[in-house]
Amino acid sequence: MAEYRTGEADPVDRFVRLDDGDMHVVEDGKPDAPVLLLIHGTAASTAWWDPVVSQLADGYRVIRIDLLGHGRSASPAGGYDIAAQARRVGAALDRLAVDRVVAIGHSTGGAVATALAEQRPGTVAALALIDTGPSPDAYLSQGLLPRVLLAQLPGRLLWRLRTQTTIRKAMRTAVTRPIDIPEAIIEDTLGMTYRAVAGTARAALDYLGERGLPTRLAALGLPVLVVFGTDDQRWRSSSTAAYRVVPGARVVLLPGVGHTPMLEDPQTTGRLLLDFAATAEQPN
């Protein structure tokens, strides 16, 4: 089984008041250091980053957020479209007096990070995307259960009947290596509403359908790192070739790793993120 440490013993855990709901924020590391912003994916939470936080926090101020509708954050009065989620993240950064970040997103979080950079090009210094598909055609079929969950009528009914067992079964495509999924991850997912899960999943595909990530990233002109597990069961790993059109983008494939490198290979993932952040901070 993979082993990892969680973040520092006493992270700063708070809620930031936003116009359409309170956002849960966790901070680790050095308060005056450069900021690494960690954004989770669909049906996830700050807990998904636990394995890499201690490594990142040695030299950075690490800010993790629960997107609205996820984890301990409130359900928003508005919807779950990617641009709206990015605006909420930007508003939270304003409340925290943060004006410069290296944004790191996992899966759907990579789309939110990209939208944040589009909205606030002066705030995002660089982008790291972890197993974020470049376009809808890179998405892999998840079998019958996920498809039924996203169908309105049976999906709502199934979600009401959810248990730890069904959540763990649905997460089988999230990991490839034999790891123990932490209880915190399961509990955060159990606490979500059907509207948040289905709305976020649809919003992510809509955002990619409007314009693929490689085109968006190329227009931004920022340093870009793409990390992908070769055995990802949710997004086709071969689709990473599309990112090579982004000027200067670095694409790293992790052999034998699935959709969640930060859970399955936290040491390598943390090292890649640290190396990238250090390079991104260097003046051109």
C-alpha cells in the first residue's frame, strides 16, 4: 500500500465569506512565502491534497479550497459552471489578501484554475494541471453506474441511497495503484448534494466543449505543467499530446499511476510541483 503523511499538525482552517456562500479554506506552510493554490476536482475536497501538503509546505504558503458545493463549503445560490467557480476562488483570494499564486488543479480543478487565469491573468503566475483532460473527447466511459448517476431521475434516487460502500465502488476509477482511500475523502463525498455532483460534472465538460484547454492555455502565455497518470481510467492519457501545442508546456506521464497522482505517488507528484513552482518564480 502507498504511504504518505498529511499536512502540518496545525494548519489554519477557516471559512471565507463570499456573496453566494462561505468557502472553506485550509492554509499550511509559511505565511510570507509564495502561494501555491490547490484546487480539487469534481466530488472532491481539500482532503485529496493531504498526501502532498507537507512536502509543498516546507517552502511555500499552501492554500487549499473547497469549491462551493464541495467539502465543507456552502452550496452556492448560483450554479456550478466553471467560470462562476473561478470567480469565487478569485474572490476568496481577495479576502485572503493574496495577489499572486501558482495555481494547481486536479481534474476539473485544472479547468477552474485555467478559468481563474483567464479572468485574472495578473494573479496566476503559472498553471499546473494534474490529470485534467484537454477536451471532451478525451473522456473515458465510466461504466453504467456513473452514467446512471448523471441521469436526472435515476441519478437523484441513487444519490439519496448512497453509502460508504457505493461511494468507494464509484471511486474505483479514481485510483489504479492499491491505496487505502482515507475516510475523510469518503465522508466529504457523502456530504455532497446530487445537484453539486451532477452540476459540476456537466459544467466541466461544457467548459472543455466551448474551447479546449490547449487553446486556452496557449492564449494565456503562462508557464504550464501537465502531469498525467498513464493508467488514468477517467481521461485518456494519450490525449496529453494535445498539450504539446502550448508553447513551453512541460508534459510528464507517470507510469502505472491512475487518475490521482497526489494519492497514488505523492512523492513524485510533490517533487514535480516544487520544481515547477521554483522555475515559474524565476524572472524571464
